[in-house]
Amino acid sequence: MIPRSFILNIIMASSLLFISFTWQPLSFWMLFSISYVLLILIALLQSKPVIPLHHQHGWLVAFIGGIGIYLLFAIGKAFLILFQIPLLESLEQLYQLVQPNSWIQWLCLFIIIIPGEELFWRYYVLNRALVQFSPQHSILLATLLYSAVHLFSGSILLVLAAFIAGFIWNVLYYYTKNIFAVIWSHIVFNICLLILFPLL
């Protein structure tokens, strides 16, 4: 039986991200950062890890994984252009949402949001799922939950991106047993996507 606390924490995470994506009077970056500070606290205080927080190996694999996810997205953009799929406007809107515009937003992204996503959706959610289900079902469940909350953004591309990246990061964490390496993978991906080789 799935613990009630787990269900309540998923509902809380969904509510916080719904507010972050839809509550226009306040800054998305402020709300998103506050949300992940709260979710980091939940992850650290309520986790009963099957997979540990840290292991010595996995750093190189995680680095390659971050670059690989970026390359998948670059191929996806080329696919949209080649087959003239009318989603480029959605891609532009997605960049407007996730592209930091100030040094404070960059700090929030790399110090709070990226670690927060990995600590909550991988370290907390995946670990809790592994107590109840097989590794394959746990990875799938954690991936579906991570991608589902991105529906609040209104961007189908962000949901798809979250599903692909979330699946890879869940697999990375399960096999490397090093959440810090997975955080590093997420950082490498964002450096490629937003700084070194933007897709727009």
C-alpha cells in the first residue's frame, strides 16, 4: 500500500508547481524557487532511501548523460524543422519560460531548482516507489509523475522534455546510486541548453 504521506507530498508538489506556472501576479522564478526549497526539505526530512544519497562512482556517466539529453533535444528540433511540425512557436515560448534573465535567476536555477528537482523527484519519489514496486515500475512511475506536473506549464514540449530527461535521470540515479552525479548531469544539460548551444 502506498503511504498516505507520499500521496500528500505529491499533491503538495503538484499544487506548488501549479501555483508557480499559473499565478501571474508574482514572478515565476520566485515562486518556483520557493516551491523547490520546500520540496528539498520534504526530500531530506522524509526520505527512507533504498538508493543512497551518494556513491563514489557515476560522475562520467552522468556527464555523458547530460550531454546526451541535450543532443536528443537538438535532434528533436531538427525533426520539427525537417517535417515542418508546427511546434517551433511552442519552443520559443518554452525558452521564454525557462531562460533566466538575471544573475539572481541563474543562481536560483543552479543552486535551488536543479538540485531541488533531483532531490525531490529522484531521491524522494523514486526511493519511495522502490519500496512498493519493482525497479522498472518505480522508474516509470517516478518519470510519469515528474512529467505530469509540467502539464501546468501549458507546454506539451516541456512535458515531453520532462518525460525524456526524467526517465534518463531516474535510470542514472538507480544505476549510479549517486544523486549528486545526477544533479551534475542536470546542470551539464542546462549549461548546454541555455548557455553554450541554445536551440533558439
